[in-house]
Amino acid sequence: MTPGTAVALFSVGLLVIVVGFLAWETYNAVVALRLRIDKAWANIDVALKQRHDMLPALVAAVRGVMAFEQDVLGDVARARAAYSPTEPIPAQAAVSEATTSAIRSLFAVVEQYPELGSHRNVLDLQDEIERIEGVIADRRELYNDQVYRHNTRIAQIPALLLAPLFHWRPREFFAARPEELARPDTELRSA
Amino acid sequence: VDGPIAQVAVLAGGGLVAGLAMLLRGLGGYRTANRISDTATSRIASIAAGEVRVSGVVAPAEVLLVSALQSASCVYYRSTVRERGDDDLILAEERAVGFRVRDETGEVRVFPRAARWDVPARFDDRSSTLTGSPAGLYQRTGPAYTAAEPDRDDQVRALLGIGRPDRFERFVAVASGRDREYQERRLEPGDTVTVIGRAMPFGELDDPAEADLADSEVLPPDDPEVAANIAEARAAGMLLGDPEDAWGNAAIPGFGIGRPVREPDLDPDAARLALAGPGEAARVARTFEIPAERLVLAAAPDVPLLIGFGAPGEVAGRHQATFLVGLLGAVLAIGSAIALALALGQGLGA
């Protein structure tokens, strides 16, 4: 083998190693991104389930005092009943937003009942639900950030070249589509 | 073959090796940059168990380090001193202690054992026989560890006391008069930091005391040789069951930072140590009183712990720069290979 051939082989070999490494790393990075999105979604789901489980206790605690605020209580119950972990993510986002809105309305009305201020369990439930609302908001932001990173990554070179090969598609954000915001209009079910 | 051709061949060979080394380092940088930029930042108040990235400000836990070359309070330092023209280091010391990262929503405790640190040099200077020691050199003369919240008496003592040169400084003082290069990397309270690691309940840490320290001077207990020695000693019944029997005064909380919570057993001629007041004793006793379910950040076998100085973009940017340098390394390697081939071709022809 002449020195020239050896150099050519070395150069091509080095190029193949670099390109192979980039392809390998890109594949692994996209797989890791997808797993991070799944994990971020699972963490949101846990918080949504916690809120879903706590709402009946809150409604039961204030129902006796807030006898004339059935509309507000009904909104909370309807939003809770619309929760379905099997729905597509945008639909769940719409339900989550409606639930948050109903809870905020309920808390605003609770402020008008000073007698509820002496109910320790109401205050505790309110604090805990507010904490979970904060967690949902933070995890939603994290999830959407992770989806953004994934979608950006697969739209850029070198992942763009691999995307058709591995059927990588953009993931959906945890945000309600405009048409989803009309929901939920589910019938009031017992909590 | 000798003369200019041999020199070119040697230079080209060196360039080839250096280029490949740069490329290897650059590929590692690419991987790390991807890991940083592909992980979204979690707010500390709502982190969930698993791999997370948090970014915030370093806040001390119970103990701080005093750096070796500039005596700065920090949670991590790596200090090196080398003589110019000599590959051997006169000093290579790396230590870290547990700390907290605080963002606008809360704080999380970081256990730095087995972490990979990405911290730029805070002190990088050299001494020479003409100019003497660099201006910023202020070597540590006391212990490497200090309380994170020293009381007034300790601060007065540190301000007015005269430290005696330690072993390292004496060694440097008697060493040959060659120029020396000093470098110190540090992470200090108040610095912005980005941490990627596993958030896990505190109760799942195997050994919090070990995980809270990273000290290049002390071999870890999971070191194969150390582990074998421990197992042998345990089998022979040589290990004591009570910490005070084993360690004596060192088992008294606060003794290591000069504020024991109770009277230590000292030589009658030794200077008495001031006992910790109720507040300090409570602070010392608080150490590791972390609820078992509280999430902390630590290294895990499947999720290495990375601690970088600066905001996430800054840390990722440094590693991307390393990757670009690595690509230049590939070009250097190919260029060197061509030069080497030409030199060998001419040499063989001659």
C-alpha cells in the first residue's frame, strides 16, 4: 500500500467514524428525548390524578355552608367528571384548564364565606389543592419545554435526515386546541 | 532517514496523535452538550423523581471548604501546581462537599459524590524567579473544612490569627526555584450552577455521609482494595461497633470544625476547644436530618451527576465549543497524516 492510499483510507475512516458517531448519538438523543417526554407526561398525570382525588373532599367540606353556590360547585363537579386519562393530550389539557378555572372560581367564592375560615380541613384542602395546582403548572411547563426540544431536534440536521427512517413525528404540547376549549360539557355526575 | 524529513515526520506524528486526542475529547463534549440541551430545566419546588436538570444559585449546607491556593470558601475546588517544563504535579487536590441549589421556587440538596465537574479556572497564574509568587496566591494555612455559618469569635480569630505554613507551603518553599503554574477551579456560594442528576428520595441514598463528600485525598469505601480490607477486618472482628470507640473525639459532632457539642477528651496540655452554644449545637445536630421522602440530587449508576458552572446555555456552549475544537482536531489529524505520508514517501524514495 502506498502512503497516499494509506492517507486516503485513514481520512475516509476518520470521516466514517465521525459521521457514524453523530448518527449514533443523534439516535440515542432522540430516544432519550422521547422517554423524557413520556416521563414528564407521567408526572403530570400523577398530579392530575391527585387533584381529581381531592376535589370530592373539598366540595363535600364546603357544600353545607355554600348552599346558594350550586353553580360554582357544579362547575367543579363537571370538570372533575370530565377527567379521563385515556383522552388525547390536548383534550386532557382542555379539561385541566377548565378544572383549574372552576377551582379558582370556587376559591374566590370561599373567600366570601368568613365562617369557612375557621374550618381547618377546608383551609388544609385549599392549601393542598393550591400546591397541586402549582405542581401541575410547573410540570406542564416542563413537559412543553421537553416537547419543544424534541420537536426542534427532529426538525434540525442531523436528526432531520434520520426522522423518516425511524418515523419520528412531532409530539403534541399539553395545550388545549381552540376547539377543545368549549369542553367539558359533560353531564353532572355524583363526585 | 534523518535531517528535515525526519523532523517533519516526527512533527506530523505528534500532530496526528494530538488531533485524534482533540477529536476524542470533542466527541465527549458533543455527547455532554446534547445531554444538557436536551433536558428541560425543572423548577425545584415541583421536581419529580428521576433524571432532572435544575439551575439556580449555590447555597452552602452545613460545611464549606477552604480552597488550597486562594483560601476561598467554596463547595468545590480543584487546585493544581506544576513546575514549568515538568509534567509531574507538585499539588493536585480536589474536594467537594454537599450543597444546596436554590431557585425562585425552593431549594434542593446536592450530594456531589462521583460528580463530573465543569468549572472554569478562577485562578490561573504563574510564579517566576524574577517576579516571585503571583499576586492572587493566598495559600490555605488551616483546615480544609469550615462551618458554613462561622460565629463571630471564629471570624475574629481568622482575621487576627497568624496561620503557620502548612506542609504544602513548606514543601514549595524549599523546592527548587523553577517557575510554577498555579490553577484553581472553584464553585462558591452565590455562583449560578446547572446540575443534571437523579432526583431520589433521601432515604434511598445508600450512605449519605459518603455521598456528601468527594475528596481526592481519601479513598472511597467502594474502592476494591479498601472494600477488601474492610471485609477482611470485619471477618477478623477488628472493626469496632461504637463510633466513639473507633474514632474517639472525631465522633463528637462539631469536633472537626473546632466547635464540639460536648467536652472532648484532650491531652491536659492541649488548648481547650470552645464548646458549641445551643444554636450551633442544634445546627450541627440538624445535619442530615432530612426527611426520608425529600428529594435530593445525587449520582446514580444510570444517571451520572454533572455539575456545571453557569446557566444551562453557558454550560452547553462550553461543551459545544469543545466539539468544534474536536472537529478541528480531525482536520489536524488528516493534515498530519498527509504530511507524514509525504515525509515517509520522500524518505523511502531517498
